[in-house]
Amino acid sequence: MANAELIAAIRSELRAAADPVRAGGAQAYLKSEMSSLGVRVPAVRRHRLRGLLQAHRPEMAAVLRRWSTDGDFWIRRASITAQLGAKSATDTALLGDVIEANLADREFFIRKAIGWALRDFSATDPDWVRGFVERHRAGLSPLSIAEALRKLPR
């Protein structure tokens, strides 16, 4: 599936699951001017990129690497969070690449996603996460570092 087709399909499914009542609450919670669709988490998880990556690794890894430099920060964020829950099936080279492509981004949702992705994988390979954080400490935001190391013993 081409990059544009995949994005269009995901957006179409999310619009179909939109809840305008929840959307207002979500927008207020996020304290953001950005619009929200108000889609419930279980519905969002049904379009989880991780499954596509596991089933079509070479093609999807290439897509996610392209997404990591997309002009839309939500697309970049999706490239970072695509492997959440993959545990030992996590492609660490891909994870490192998509995070490194976004180290300079000051967008809160990107910094939070970086920390979230690293924290998630720290349960599987704490040494890899510690090493990644140490190698990239100068480029990672304090938020990303705190989130990445939050569940690791000091």
C-alpha cells in the first residue's frame, strides 16, 4: 500500500469512528487549538501500525522511516509509536532511526512519544534503552529522558 493510500485509509477509519461529544472534551483536556476527533482508544488501537510492521516488515519499515521526517508531526509521532507493545519483536534499528530523525523537534507530542516509546521498550531491553539515552542525551529533551528512564532502577 502506498504511503498516501495508507494515511488516507487510516484517516478515513478514524473519521468514521469520530465522536463529536468526546472531541470537545479531548480538545479541552489537551489544552490545544488543534481539533480532535474524539475517537476512543480501543478504536484507535484496531489500526495499530505494529501489526502491519510485523506482517510486512521491509515495506512498513521503509514507510515508517519516511514518516519520521514528514511535515505533519502527527505522522512523525506515529512513526515513533508504531512499535509500542512489540516487546522482543521491536526493530531497534528502526526505533533508533525514527527517534533520531526527531531529536531536534520541540513539539510536546513528539518529545512525549519519544519518551513513551523508549519507556515501553525498557521493559524488554533496559540496557538498550539506557545506552540509547546516554548516546543521545545531548539531543533528547528532559521530558523524553524522564519518560524513557521512569521505570528503570536508578
